[in-house]
Amino acid sequence: MTQTENKHSPALFLQNVIKQFDKITAVSNISFSAHKGEIIALLGPNGAGKSTLMNMIAGFLSPTSGTILVKGNDVASNDLVTKKDIGFLPEGAPMYADMSVKLFLKYIIELKLKTPDVHCREPKKFYKKELERIMNIAKINDVAEQKIETLSKGYLRRVGFAQSIIGNPPILLLDEPTDGLDPNQKEHIRDLIAEMGKDKTIVISTHLLDEAETMATRIILVNHGKIVVDGTLKDILAQTRKNTLEEAFKTLTQARENTDE
């Protein structure tokens, strides 16, 4: 039985992944796996390599070396296949500023789902139903006719979230998903992620400690492109002998900085 066929295989598998930009090593020998039902917080200070890692998993950046598998398929050789299994909300998600929210999402739906496995007798009805589904989930019906360029940062993030869940992919990569949201909007998105995480594999890149504490079933702390610690909140507190994630975060990141000096 291949890894793709084995239901017990990880949804994501990374082994010895390295990414270099000239002389700068952004990601250094990272390995981990993630399964269905896990919500992983990829936690770390700004510049730790989180976004670079997310972009490599999503297939938008190629690793300098190492292996990344998405549901058993190698991202390096099967990126078109792996991208179908991933919903990606990148940092500063690119959008067409002169399009309305509705038109933009309709365009992305048709672009992403226009494959033989979703063709049906009434494609327009299928696309319309999917548009209604993602707009309802992201709560953006009230700005459906507004142009992207007129939206607040919070609404832009919610439109980005809506496009990431098109086709109900089994894996979600969410880079700073609540950035720019007000407290009510943050709570809504966090509740959504918690609910979706029961049946999906979700990786959230964040520097917000409360986000990691409230949403994640597992925390991977990254600093200077390397994994510093990987485990549940309880595991990390026990390992560092600290009472809060903030204290553990400071201890782990400062310890790493001191060893680099």
C-alpha cells in the first residue's frame, strides 16, 4: 500500500527541508509530519522562517533541499496535484483590486475547481452554490459588491480566508489568519478553524501567543529557521518548566539567540 493510499499516513510530511536565499538560510533542516485532526501553530518571532516554510509546503517556493509530501505526493514533482489538496491563505494574499469581492471569488472558484472530477451537468449552479458557501462561512455577504481596493484590512483577510476554503480542501495553510481583524472577527475565525480542524489538517503560522494557546492542538516553535520545540502546550510548559507560553517562548527564543552569538 502506498503512502497516498494508507489512511494512517500523515497528510503532511517534511524531511530535512532547507531553503537558502544566496548566503541566507531561511529554513534549516526542518522535519515534521501532520495528520488529519491536527491544528498546528507554527509559532515564532518575525523573520523566523514561518512564511517561507508555508510557501514551500504550498508549492509556491521550491526547497533548496529536502522532501515535502502532501498526502503522499511530492510537492517538487507533483505540485499541480498537491495544490488541489491545499487551501492557502498567504500573508498579504494577492487579489485583483479592481474586481468586486463576488466577482473575484467567482473567478477563483472557476479557476480552482475547473477539473474533470468536479464537472457536472450544471456547472454554473455548482459554482454558485460554492460561492454562497464560502461567503457565508467567512461572513462577507455584506461586501459582496464592493471592489477589493475599497475593503478594510479585516475584510481583505476574510476574503482571503474565503478563497482558501474553496473546494473544501483537506489541508489548510493559514499565514497570520486573524491579522487585521477586530476582536469579534478574530473570535469568529478562531471558532471556524477549531471546527474545521476536526476533519482537516490545519497549519497556522503566527507570532501571536494567544492564537497558539486557544486554537492549536500542537505547537511547533521555530526560530532562525530551525524547530526549537514541537509538542502540546502542556509538553512545552513541562519541558521549559514555565507556567505560561509567553515565559516558555522567551526562554526558548532567547536561548537560541544566545547560542548564535
